[in-house]
Amino acid sequence: MKQFLFDDRAKHTLQKLQQAGFDSWFVGGCVRDSLLAKPFTDYDIATCALPKDILSLFQKKFELDLRGEKFGCVRVNYADLWLEITTLRKDVNPDGRHTNVTFTTDIAEDAKRRDFTINALYWNEAGIVDFFDGQKDLEQREVKFIGNAKDRVQEDYLRILRFFRFSSIHANEINQEGLNSCIAHQEGLRYLSGKRVWSEWSKMLFGRNTLKVLQSIEMGDIDSTLFGKKINLDHYLAYKGSDALLLTHLLLPSIHIQHLVHRLSLNQAQQEWLESANTITIDHDFRISYLQYGERAKELVWYWACKYEKNADEIFAQTFWNIPNPVFPLAGKDILKLGCQPGPIVGDYLQRAQQWWVENNFSPSYQDCLYYVKSLFNK
């Protein structure tokens, strides 16, 4: 349980801070996941160094991201590994959406401002620092707020979604005190931006304990607060895909796509993906989807199977899935070489030939397609 395997680049960064006289620790997810022997790529370092000290140490040889500097956070790129280095902090006057921070050299103060016991684990070569029995909760698969759950939720309403996200991954059962606090203060969710909601919601949907989490959300009416509609748990049980956006659409079948786009601040590509799923009919030809989306079209099959209560195996048994990245072999110039006169008729022949090629599961060759076009000349 206590085998720590950190990337050498991350360890060198931590050592550089310590050698400069600044107490520093790995903190949060990288420590938690290392304890669980789970793979991870995100590294957070908590340090007594101020942002100006971090800049002085790293700006000459490393690419830096300074967007969070005023909050004490400097991101350092060490040979293509981004590390987030943050000065120990203390929250001041949090109001549920925003907080002021002051810097501190007291690791205990920094730990108090974190959300869950399993996320307040610190490590450096001197050992692990655990003020709230986070290791015990990790072993017993409990997700618990640090301190009074109601206070922690009211400090930052995003913690409601983070509670459900981490419970879906790390908990055997939903902590009742935490759940009660989330239900009691769910109105605060209305103030969160769509991007923050989607970031947490999407990470929650495929955990080992997601069903219990969704049941808790539905029972507490948090789904109505978030989206204005109740979720459909039957669709969750039936869905076999792995696309968070399509699953969200299935969970909320009565919600208009534009409302979902607005609530989750989805981008144009995400909106178009939802709309493509929404146009699928019970007799949909997935060869067209495969031609357009490639392997990703398989997610549309799972969506279709769930929506219409159909057997996806019958669709996946079709031979066209065995042709990787199908590309129609003809272009307009090929039609002209056959002697066709320039004009709209070229596009018409091309379209008809492509339709024939698709109907034959992308298998006709370049020559086969040419022969087919020639056969159209006499019709």
C-alpha cells in the first residue's frame, strides 16, 4: 500500500525546491493514486516557496504557465511533464463560488482547506503527512469531507459534484453526512459555470460505484437542480458504451439539446456530436456513420441500442466494421477521365457511385467503382 512510484522528473522538481530551502511535498491525487498503485500523470506540489521564488528557480530553463500565479500556482514543464507547483495557502471568506487566499508556511493550514481526507495526503522523502486519517479512509473506501461537511460544501458548491465524482470512484458506500450536506445545499449548484459542472459530471459517469451515486443524486432531486429534469436510470443500466456526452443525453432523454449545450457550456464539436446522435433512427444505416466518424461510430451504436432497446451485437456483426478507415476511392477527375462532360452530372455520378459503394460495405475497389460509373452512362 505504501510503495511510492513517482516520475523522476517530478522528483527532481521536488528536490530542486527542497535544496533551495523550501519545504515541499507531493500532494493530492498523485499521492492518493500512488498509494492505490493506480496510474496517473498529474502532479501537484505544495511548497513553502512563494510564486516569485518558484519563478526564480525555474524560469531560465523551463517553460512556465503563470495563469494561476496570483493564486500561488505556477505550472512548470519539465521535459513534457507539466507539474503544478502551488504555495501553501489558507482560504479567506469563501462564499460558495469564490474565495480569497493568503499564503502560509503551515502545511496544516493548507490541509484544512482541502475537500476530502483522501485528497489531503502529502509526501516527500521524509515520509507521508496525513492530518485526517486519509490513508485509513482510502483503505476502507470512504469519501469523507474534512471537518464539518455542511461548512465545506457552503465554502465551495463545486464540492457537491466533487463528492459524487470521488464517491463514484473510491467509495463502497455513499457517506451519509456528506450526502445530506450536498442535498441540503444543492441550490448552490445553480451558480456554477457549465464548464465546471461538465468537468466533474463527466468524470463521475464510469466509476465502479456510479450507479449508487446516480441513485443518490436522483433521490435527493439534485438532478432537477442541475438540469431541470430527472435522470433515467434505466438508460444508465442499459448503456454499454463509454462516451460521457452520449450517456448524459440518454440519462436526460426529455431535455432539449440546446438546453444541455447551454447548461454544460459545450463547444461546437460537442453540440454536433449530440445532434448526430439525436438524428439516429431505429433503422439507421451505421455504414454512413462509420464513414463519417470511423471507430467513434461504435459509440453511436451503443447509444442506438440503449435508446431503442436493440441488440448491438447484430450491428457489430456486419462485415463493414472490419474495414479500417474506409475512404471512397473515386474523385471527380476519375469521372472525367471516363469521358464524362464537365458539369453537375459529374457530382451526380460521384454521389451515386459512393452510395453504391457504401451499400456494398465499402468493399468495391477503385476499378469496381469505375465500372459502376460506366454502367450509369447508358441509363
